[in-house]
Amino acid sequence: MGKKSIHHFGDRLRQIADAMFDGNQSELARSLEMKPSSFAKYTGGDRKPGSSVLQRLSRLGVNINWFLSGEGSLMQEDASSGTEGETPTASAKPDIASRETTMKASGERFYQIPVVRVRESKDGPELVEDQNGPHWLSESYIRRTYGIAPARLREFQVTGNTMENTIRSGDWVLVGMWNRDCLVDGAVCLIRGPSGLLIRRIRLCGPMVVLAADNTSVPDLEIKREQWNHEYEPLGSILAVMRRM
């Protein structure tokens, strides 16, 4: 990467400061957990952003594809949907196949996290993936933080109050999709059941599987193991809640 390309990053950081902090670069530096002197090295073209900077920008809502390539909009375009209940939802975006879902920067490989929405069908709710998710995370960060392969990571938007205050309606969550994992007591999981999709905390109580709600006003579901094995399917575990301030 040449000096000219590095200067492009400085220009884009200034654009972010203009868009989000009324041009106050010191505020942007604080939001990125940088000292002003370190931030100045990026804006001056003396240092290129690494994976930690890109991840902090992503958490601020910056479109990392735009930051790296100059293509698209500065801010992430959050998907939304009006599906009721407690199902995760997200809207699809067009031209899924036209964009790369991995990229390299500063020696790191970044993965675009697919957004998954719920679509009703005659056989019940099914999950539909949109590869053009707004967030990019590095492979090393995914493996270090969540302990899974990047290909298993998905993003959902949750509706419903079953898991308040752990997960609020409208929150975005990162989910590690199931890969023949064993049930873990206390894990918060995305589950397909007779009534559709739900998010509950799993409690293993001898012959029973309890699907617990963190919201004390919502009753728990107690299920016999045999019924669990035949009528319920764990789809993934909730790894993180991404909530903007």
C-alpha cells in the first residue's frame, strides 16, 4: 500500500469526523480509543489502520467497505423488518452475488457477516441469508473472541421482550450457527420449535430441558428430553449483543 492510499484513509477519517462529530477530530479519536497524537499519524498518512481500528470504526457504524475502498455510503445501512413476535428479522438487499464477502487489509482477512432474516413458508419459518451485511470482522478477532470459524457467524435483529434486559427488542445479535454442538447449560440460543423461532436461555435439569426467559414476566418452558429431541432444533447460540449508544 503506497503513501497515496494511506492518505485516502486520512481523508476518510476526516469525513467521518465531519459526519459524526461536526468536524471534531478529537471526539472521533476518543471514540476510537486513540490519543490525539496517534490519531494524527493516521490522518497525516504516516500510519495505516490495522484490524483493531477497523473493528472500532465498525462499532461506530462506519461502513468498512467504504472506508477501505471508497465504494458505497459512509455509514452502515441497518436492515430492518416489521415481523412481530420474538423472531430475529432483517431485510434482504439486492445483488448479493455482486460483492466480495472477504477482504484483506494490513495483512488481516476480514469477513462480511451475513444478515439473516426470517421468511414464512408453508413448512414454517425458514432462515434466508443476505451476504451483504453491514459489519466486517477480522478472522483473528472472530476466532479469539467467539471461538468459532468465521463461516459460522451470522447477524440477526431481535424483536420481542422475552430476554429483556439481556436482549432488548430491536437489538442486533451475533449468532454462532449450530455445528452439532452439545447443549450448554446457561447458553442463550436461537431455537426452532413447534410455535416457530424463539430465543431462550437453556437450562439442563435432569430429564428436562428448560427454555428460560430472562424477562421475569414471561414463563419458562419445561420440555421433556424426548419431546426436545423430536420437536425442537437448536439453530445457534447468541454470542454478543451489538447495541448502539
